[in-house]
Amino acid sequence: MSNRIEILEEYRRANSQLATLKRKESESVHSSADTVLIEPQFGKEMNDLSNKCAQLDMILEAMEASED
């Protein structure tokens, strides 16, 4: 059970970091009547965290399914 708790905590940390990066990314975009070119500042980190969250989510789902 502790392994599940550790994985869940890691998932929460990664998800929180991802949310923080998304917020920082969106804060850099300013409203304008002109066309705005958005170049992701944290693109690679956000992609890596998204992949990590997806993998951890799959592990948690598999653990839950095996308990049934």
C-alpha cells in the first residue's frame, strides 16, 4: 500500500508542477488586437511532466484494477 501512496504523491507533485508551468506560460501572453505568436517557454518541461503524469496515472489505474 505504501508504494501506491508514494506513486500517488509523485503524481500529485508532477501535476502541481505542470499546473504551475501552465499558469506561468499563460501569464506571458498578453491580449492584443494584433496576431500573437506564442512560443512556449516551458514546452519541453510541460511535455515531460504531462508524459510523467500519464504514466503514473496508468500505473495507479492498473494497481486499482488488480485490487478488484
